[in-house]
Amino acid sequence: MATRRPEHEECDLTKYKRMIDSALDIAVEVVRDRASLARVIAQWEDLARHALEPNPLYVPEMLLPALDSAGERGFHCCLLWARDPERSDLPAQLGGLFPFKRERRYQGFPASTLRSWSHPSWAWELCTPLVRIDGAQRYVAALLEWLARDGTAVVEFRNVQRGGGFSDVLADALREHESTLFACDTATPESAGGPGLRNLAIGLGTLGEMWVSMLPLLSRTRRRIAAVSRGYAPAVPV
């Protein structure tokens, strides 16, 4: 399939060809509890001030209380730390904060999955991760490479802005990584307004690509079943 950037389709599948693996001095740290996040509040606040795409729900004063309320089960937050190889005397800088929830299945398929973390009350809210605007593509590419090596099959970024800065950087980073992207617009309520949201599922490795490549067919099948249950069956190809 030819490489292209999804623009107007309701749901689409994109295959990105692998390019050169970038050598970056970026380390990934996984934290699974509130206390570990609270220890990096100063760096976290600095990241939020310089984020490619702000998300008020992923700042300390919102995310930490939300974790207290919803609980930490399955919480899997990836922190990306960057160090300037020319200035070893400087401390590492927090370049990305990606709150996920770890799950063992994806759309009913057995696959190690990371989904954007959200509080149960955040039905239509942004889940865009915080990525430092300076070097954003490098951070996203480093995360995808690390997740693939760590055994993650599917990573799903939920409720990100359609055409937003993070979506663009992710598309660029995927061109440097062998992966399959499935993008599906999120059905937001009419009162929400603003740009549309979409869920972006990325298949990593052979297993992840196999499951994600099946999502367009699964999506069309579910729409057809829903139409039949309402009493009519439009011509939806399966």
C-alpha cells in the first residue's frame, strides 16, 4: 500500500515503510503509580509549558487527583528523558509524558496493548500526550521504537485532535518506523464543538500489524450489524 497521510476518511489504514533508525540519547522510564509521578512534578510542569499540544487534563493538578479517584490498576506511564551528549554536566530533560493503561487484549484479540489513560468521567476529553515541542518527532519515534522492543503489539492514542500538532508529528515519526496505523474518527457529541477527535491505533511488530490491519474490516462489520439491529441494512461493503 502506498504511503499516505490520512486526511478525510472516516476510518483508514496506512502502512508506513521503515526508514533509518535514529540514534538518540533518549531513555524511557515507566512509572505505574501516583507517587512516582509526583516526584517529577517540577520537570512535568516545565514540559507542560513547552508542550507541542497542550492538554489541561494531563498536567499534575488534574492527572494526579484523577489517579487518586480512578485507581492505579493498569496505569503505565512512559516518561521520556533526553540528555545532551555534548553536555553531560546538564541534567536529563523530560521530553515526553505518555499516560497509558496496559491491557492484554485489543478489540477482542490477544495482544499486549497500551491505550491512552483517561478517567471514567472523561468521555469526550482530549487524551493527547505531552511532548516537548523542541524535538517532538524524535521523542515520538524513540517511544515507538522502545515499545516495539518491549513487546507491545498495539498502542492506541485515544481522542487526539484531528489535524493537531501531535497527529502530524506522529505521522512523520511513523515514516521512520515499520508500523501500521489505523485512524478512526471519534463520535463526539454535537455540543462538544471544535475540531474532530480521532483514535489512532498503531500496530508494532508482526502480531500488532496483523491485528491492526484487520480493524477496517472489523469496523465495517460492526457498522453493518448496528444498521441491521436498527431495522435496515445499508450497502456497506464487507
